[in-house]
Amino acid sequence: MIDLHTHSTFSDGSLTPTQLVLEARTAGIEYLALTDHDTGKGLDEFIAACKENGIYPVPGVEFSVFEDPVTRQQMHILGLFLDHHHPDLTSFEALMKTKRRERAFQIIDHLESDGYRFSNEQKEQLTRLNTISRAHLAKMMIQNNYIHSVDEAFDRFFGVGKPYFLPKPQFSPEYIIGLIHNLGGLAMLAHPVYLNCNSYSELKSIIQDLKRSGLDGVEVYYPKTPKSMIHQLLTWCDELDLLISGGSDFHGKDIRPEIALGKGTGHLYIPNILIDQMQKRLHQNK
Ligand code: AMP
Ligand code: MN
Ligand code: MN
Ligand code: MN
């Protein structure tokens, strides 16, 4: 069993990289990628834990590309098999750490000016995080009894286009794909279902544009992706010579706790052979 999309406490996951690997071993995972948001800082611990537990580690990062408040489209691209010590990643991580922190405190200022309150301890806890996401702000709002769920925070407060929404730095897909290639990795379009396309022809034309920008593959197997879309994506990957990837987007108990490693909500099945195809492509690229 394989899972090529997971998160740890280095972004908005609930488990440390070591705890994630132990859970993966129990779940019977053979190949595992850690793909924290905009950071590879958890990857040294992750790789060491994988080696100790007989799991094949795939070093990854889930890059935020853009979020458009008008179309409500959000694009994430996964970099897999990348060199997480590369200086280009180090500078990207530093930029995103600062910008994410600034954004979080701007959102908090806005909420406080409307009467919501957060303790100094909560704010200090935020500054200790490696990658601050809106999911952390959602947890604070739940703690303070302003809302009941993380989804409610996004639906009512800071989801794309909602009153307290603020964007992260925006990048072109070309830039992020180029960065991933500089790191020696493969660039995979994450969860195409979240692109919120109105039709399959719109989705196909986005994927064709990305392919022209150097995209290597698409995350076809994903818990929220309907069967009919999976079928379409498989056809397009074949037609456009794109690799096929798959992952659960496991975050642990705080975000979408119903998602299990490797299995998603139970129906996810990611064939092991996808790893061989990726390794073949990496070998050709050398
Ligand atoms: P950010 O990294 O600040 O853009 O925050 C978005 C993160 O919150 C994503 O990585 C998701 O894992 C998580 N999340 C949880 N619930 C939602 C939701 N309803 N909509 C968008 N993101 C969500
Ligand atoms: Mn997340
Ligand atoms: Mn994502
Ligand atoms: Mn993710």
C-alpha cells in the first residue's frame, strides 16, 4: 500500500513525522510521502523514522500556488522525490514562514477589531509553529467557543472569498513547477477536484496548460475525487503522457479525521506500480 500525500506537525497535521511513520507502519504502508505545506523541514525526521520502520520514504512538499477569491479556485502542486536541503527550497520556506505569520496576525487583528478575542498564550503558541495555516486559527476559534468545526471557520470566516480571507503569496504554476524541477523533484497537480472547475473541458484545459508549463503528473487517486473524475483524469494522463499519483491528504485527528492513511474514507486504492513509473521518469530526467 502507498500514500503520497500526508501532513505532520511541521504544517497543519496532528502527528509528528515520527508518529506519522508509526501510524503508517500499523496501517501497512510500504511507500510514504510526507508533503507538508510549503516546507520540507520535517523531512529529516521523517526519513530517519521511515528507515527505522522499514518504510520507503518519498520526500515531498505541497506547494501553495494561488487562491482566487473571485473564481474561488485554489491550486496546490505537490513536489515529490525532491532534495529538501536545496538552497532554493530554504529561501522559499523562509519567505512563506514569514508571510504566513504576517497573514495569520492580520486575520487575528481583523477578528479582534470585530470583537473576537484570543489570549496571549494562544498567540505565542502560533509563533512557535513552523507553518501557520488557517486551520490553526480555526482551532483557536473552536477553543474559544466561537465556532464548532474547522469547516465552519472556512465557510463563515476565512475560506476563499469570505470576510476574513487573506491570500498567501501568489505564484504562477510555471514558477512552482520550475522550483520543483530545480529541487530534482516531480511536479504533480494536487487534488484537481478542489480547482472547482465548472466542467470537465475547463479542467482538461487547465491540465493541458500545466503540462505545457512542465507538469509531470496529476494526483488522480484522492478521497474527495468522484469516480467519474478519476476516470477522466486517467484518460487525460494517458493522452498527455502525465504520471499518475495518489494520496489520502491525511492530517490526523484535527482536520478531516475520517481520512485514514492509504485508504482515505475506505475506498481509496493507490496502486504500488505508480512508484515504479515515477522512478523511471526520474531516471530518464537525469
Ligand atoms: P492555509 O494553508 O492557510 O491556506 O489553510 C488551508 C488548510 O486548512 C488546508 O491545508 C487544509 O488542510 C485545511 N482545511 C481544513 N478545512 C478546510 C476547508 N473547509 N477549506 C479549506 N481548507 C481546509
Ligand atoms: Mn492542510
Ligand atoms: Mn492541498
Ligand atoms: Mn494536503
